[in-house]
Amino acid sequence: MRSDLPSSRRNSSWQRTLWVMVASQLVTQTAFTLGLPFLPLYIQQLGVKDPQTAALWAGASATASGLAMAFMAPVWGRLADRFGAKAMVLRATFSAVVVVGAMGLVGGPSALLALRFLQGLLTGTVSASNTLVASTIPEKRLGSGMGLMQTAVYVGAAGGPLLGGFIADALGYRVPFAVTAALLLISALLILFLAHERRPDKAQPGGEAKPPVGAARVAGPRTQTRLIWAALAPVVVVSFLDQLANSVVGPVLPLVISELSGPGNTGLATATGAILGSVAISASVGALIAGRLSDRFPARTVLAACSGGAALFAALQGLADSVLTLGALRVVMGLFIGGTIPAANAILGTLVRREDRGVAFGLTASAASFGFAGGPLMGALLVHVNIRAPFFLTGLLLALECLWVLRVLRVTPEGGPPGEPTESAGL
């Protein structure tokens, strides 16, 4: 977008792109959570009858996807800086249409494992979408913009499991994957035709290019990836711990709900989807609140408070004696856990220049993917110790995240003076 356009047109452009991406994120996350939360039950339908073995297969498939995504996220991030974030969002979404849709056609857990690995290699819609939004909206709206994006993630994750649970109980575990592919196609078309990315103008004849006001990138060489890594190392650790903690319970939650429901339970997928959906709703509220608070208060303080509160209620779930109690504790935890990612993203946006945010979000997405790779496998292995052990591990990891934020994480705004790190007033 050119800098000589009226400010009202510039404002309407970034606002429209923000809301288009929020809508796209909502549809995408609804699609992804239609079938994937029920993988342990789907794997049992594929012939793996033993619950512990099914949990292990589900954990292994999540680990394969997470590891592939961890290695590819920085690559896609740097390509976003070079060729545009919108192209990377479209690449991730169209790839997901094919790969996730094919999961409903597999004949055994091995094929499902291979497709999950391919999903990790080719997709990664959240980090690509965040890069596009962070490169488009004004700096002073970064916290609230990231909060809206994360709210869309959680709202989508609220409706997806509930809808997917109804579909799975009524039509079988394969049908949700077909619905997923259709919704992802809608999301991709929405971005293709309605989202606009601000890119710097080419040089004008007889002179140098004028940097557009609020452009996604500015003139000048890009920062080397190793320097960005050094600046973001504390935030990268937060992303890893946060995703590791959040994914530990995934492969075992349906099995715990089954145990608490007692023998002869019916509608297990619906009950699981209802709990996951309720947690996502509370997390969306937490994300929206944390995003706004991060515009007014130090994001480091918001992040520490959210991770500490989430740690407490995660550990209490290990003591739940009924499905209702478990669900209530997870809903309260969701209020806190929903605020961690917007606060961390607000810190990230303060640490790097706009033209380096693609690789920055790629690095943090890579760290989160390593956490996503390790968490489900750890949870599946802990089932052999005690089926409640993953809840206590989740609480411990979130407590470590809180301590890390308080003791290690400091924020030095991009472009600030060298020396002792300071908290950014712009957060």
C-alpha cells in the first residue's frame, strides 16, 4: 500500500485484513478440531483395541507432526519475509485441505501416522496468519490484534470438538475429516480474495523508494537469523514450555473421561467435545482480556500471571473425581492458559523489526512445535505409570514457565538503546 493514500483508506485496509484473518482463523481452527481431538478413539476403530496402545499411537502421531513442523517453521517464516506472509498462509491452508481430508480415508494407524508427519511438513496456519497480521496492523494495536487472533483460535477450538463429537457419534470418526477439508477450503478462499498484505513500494525512477507508512517491511537488510534467535531466546523457551504443557493431556483426556464415566458409557466423543469446547470458550475470553491488558500493562506481568494461574488449576485436575469436576477445573484453567500466547506474541512483536517478523514467528512456532511433539508422547507414556499423572506434569511445566518469565524473561524494545534490558512502555 502506497504512503500517499489517505489515512482513512490505509486504516480501513489493515482493519479489513485483520477481521478477514480473524474470520479465517476461526474457520480454520474449527476445522482442525473437528476430528483431531478424537484420534485415540479413531485409532481404536482402526483396529487398535487396547486403550494404552491407542494412546501411544495418538501420541506418536502428534509427535511426528510436531517434529516436522518444528523443523519447517523457521524455513516457512523466512520465506514469508521474502515472498510475503499471505503466500505462506495460502500454502499452509491449501496443503491442509488435502492432507487432513485424506486422514478420513486411511486403513490403519501407520497411514495416519504418515499423514500427520506430512501435515507438520506442509501446514502451520497459525504462525503464518500471525505473521501476516503482525506485519499489517499498527504497532500500538499489536497486543489487541494478537489477542483477537488468539481468541479466534480458541473460539474455533470451542465449536470444533463439540460439532465433531456429534458428527463422530452419529456418522462415525471418518466423516469429521471430510468436513474439515471443506471448511479449510472456505478459509483458503476467504484469504485469497479478501486479505491484503502491505508490501514496500518499489523504487521510484530517479530516486529511492519511500517507505510506506505502516508498511509490513521497511527498507534495509534483514537481520541474520542467529541474531533474531539470540534476541528471542527467552520468548522461545516460553513458547516451548507453553505448548509442551498444553499437549501432555491430549492423548489421554478421552480415556480419563471414559474412566470417570464408568462402564457402559455412551456418547463419549460428545462428552469429550463438550469439555474441549467449554475450555476453548473460556480460553478465548482469557485471550481477549490478556491481549487488551498487554496494550496497557507490561506483557511480561500478564504472561506470568496467566501461566501461574493455569499451573494451579491444571494440577487440581489430577484429583478430579467426576467428569463434571474435571470439566469445571479445565474451564477455569482455560481462562488463564488463553492469555499466555497473546502476551508472548506481544512481547515478540516488540523485540524485532517488521521485516523480520516472519522468521521470528517461525522460530517461536518451531519451539512450540517441539513442545507439541514431546508433550503427547510424554502423556501417553505416563499412562503406564498412572492415568492421572499427565495432569500433574502439566501443572509442573506451567509453574516452570511462570518462574522462567519472572526470573529470566526481560523485554528490550526493538530499536531501543543497548544496555540493561528494560520493560517496554509500548506494551
